[in-house]
Amino acid sequence: MIRFESDYLEGAHPRVLEKLAETNGEQTPGYGEDDYCRQARDRIRELCRAPEAAVHFLTGGTQANRTVIAAALRPHQGVVSADTGHIHVHETGAIENAGHKILALPGRDGKLSAGQVEALCASHWANPSFEHETQPGLVYISNPTELGTIYTRGELEELSAVCRRRGLYLFLDGARLGAALCAEGCDYTFSDLASFCDVFYIGGTKMGALFGEAVVIVNPALQKDFRYYIKQNGGMLAKGRLLGLQYLALLEDGLYLEIGRHEVSLAARLREGLAEKGWEFLVDSPTNQLFPILPDTVLEALGKSFSFNHQQSLPGGMSAVRFCTSWATRPEDVEALLNAIPARG
């Protein structure tokens, strides 16, 4: 079985494992207060050109999302998200469990627009009974989105502007950030994200780490007492140095973006091959997630040798599925998948 259903199916990139093995016998302070975490924080601040940013390491994306949102919002506030957003459809009500309503808006290819956020805020404050409604307090976006699309620089600038004008925090989920930054059409860098967002994270779990996400808090208003929220939400790892070490490996000699380029280039090869065979896609994704539309009969046969995610059933016995490449995907895996999919009749 060759697996394409996600990008966290393997262990970790060999250079991450090497770093962990090299330091395995060392004794260090716990809870992220070791020198490796300090070095990793400094490296991230330098990469983002944000010397005053606070950097915290958490173990997973749901935990990072819940902790950031819990720290940012007051009890009467909610979080604005696309209806396809990870916090809305894939986190078992973690945000609601923290006491905050998700204000879901219809996404366009997984993305929110500044106009939607402005309209929501205008509607809220124009209502004479606004105190009886959940107040928008934070905008959550992911980049890439759940549909593999990316925001443009202009879209991020517009979202940032409306959030600042309306007094909302802008929070970017970067679980697959390396894929976004290496995608064709991406016109911004880590440092640009630090200027657009109040808080974002540099994903590790889906980018070659065993586990871990690096939360970068740019806005000073969100920095105070954040470690209390990490502890309260079960995120303060006793062996915290394991997180710092992994990010030191991922950020050494450009490995993080090298992984992004690898998985995006293999997805591009898969996209090209499927298009040549005449197949269409649910959405035009330039990252490591592809959503081809294939006959259910083909998918049934394909499932005997390959794994993938069902995305959406469509008329005429067709379905959109997701194929996802990772740091460990091999060119021969992609070619084997292409060879197993017939040309469109």
C-alpha cells in the first residue's frame, strides 16, 4: 500500500532524527526552558525579522489553535473562520469546548476575503441588539487552506488592514506553511507574515517533524501570560527540548523550505500527469494537496494499492478525492499512482 492520504504518515526527516539522537543522553531543564529551545526561538525571530516576537512550541495543530484562540478572546467573543476551516470541521469542537463560538463564513476555495470580514463586523455593530450577539474578536485563516489553496500577498494585506481597523486579531494556521511558501505564485516570506499577522505558526508535524508547531506571537497584547494558557490546555511538554531540537534541524541550511519544494514539486508532477490524462480538479491547488475528480469505479480499484481521502461525492458516479505528498514521498510513488489511473475515456 502506497499512502497519499496525508503528509504526516511517516516518522520524521532523517536530519531531525539525527539531531534528536545526537543529544539523547544530555540533561537539560524541562518545559521549553532549555538552551535548544532558546536557540530555536532566536532562529525563528531572525527568520521572521521580528526580534520582539514571542515564540512558543506546542505539540500539535489543534492544541495550538485552541490555545491561541483561548488566550486571544474574551468570553463574549467568537472567531471568524471559513466554513471549511480546520477549527470548524476537523477539531471535534475544540474551540467551542474552550467557550468560544465559531462564526463561519462561506469560503471561496477555502479562503476568506477582507470584504467578508468587513461585512460581518459592519452587520454586528449596526445591529441595535449587538450586545445579544457573539462579538467577532479574531479572524482565523490557514495557509495553505484545507483545499490546498494559498492566499496572495494582496489578500493578506487586505485582511490585515480590515482586522486592524476593526480591532480583530489575525491568526494564521501554518500547519503546512512550507508548502505555501514554496508554491507557485507565493509572493511573500516568513517576515511578511510577521508583518501581516498578530500571531501565526510554523508547522512541524506536517513538515518533517515527529510532532510540533512553533507559535509566533507578534502582537505584544497576546504575549502576556501565554505560557499559563499553554499549561492550562495541556501543551507544556515536560521534555520541551524535543520540540526546540526539531526546529533547529528543520531550520538549518534551509531544510524547511527544501521539504516544501520537494512535496510541492511532486504534487505538481501528479497534477500535470492527471491533467494529461484528461481529469479535472475540484479546486486549483498549487501546493501539496490535490483534489482530482475521478469515477468511483476507478477509485474502488485504486484503493487496493493506494490510500487517499474521499473529499466529496459528485453526480454521475464521480468523486473528488485528496492526494497529499510529503517530505518522504518518492518520485516513483507518484509515477506508480499515475500509471494506475487510466486516461479519461
